[in-house]
Amino acid sequence: MEKNQESIEIVNVDQLKAVKREDKGYVVIKDTVRNTLRRPGCENVNVVHFWEKVLDNGRKDGNYFRVDTVETARTLFKAKFCDNCQ
Ligand SMILES: [Zn+2]
């Protein structure tokens, strides 16, 4: 693994808001079905979804990560781009 390929798990709403505000890199949403790569500004990267999935469900159904590059998302998560974010 390349040294610069890193992911940071997003564990609370403040962190998610900061990622969206900064609007750099990408967000990987892990899921039981697939892992999806999205831009921070994607409508599917939002506090309500995050709250339901991560906080209410205790990450059983998935969780969120911030990554720097598409390459990292593909290598670490085999994530596929959101249709609206490509
Ligand atoms: Zn999207």
C-alpha cells in the first residue's frame, strides 16, 4: 500500500460538516451492498443520512470515510463512483 493512501473515518456530525465545508477529497460511504465514492458536496452526503446510518444504527449497515483521492477509494474500499459525482 502506498504511504499516501489514507482514510479517516468520519464518526460524528461535526466532522461530516467540516468535510463538506472544506469540500476537498472524497467521501466513501461503506454499505452492506456496495461502497460508494462521493464528492463532499453530493446530496447523498448529508447529516440526516449519516445520522440514521452511523449514529442510530451503530454502524451496523455501514460507515463513512474521508479519502484524499479516487485512487485511494478504489484501492482501500473498491468504491464505485456515485452516478451524480463522476
Ligand atoms: Zn453523488
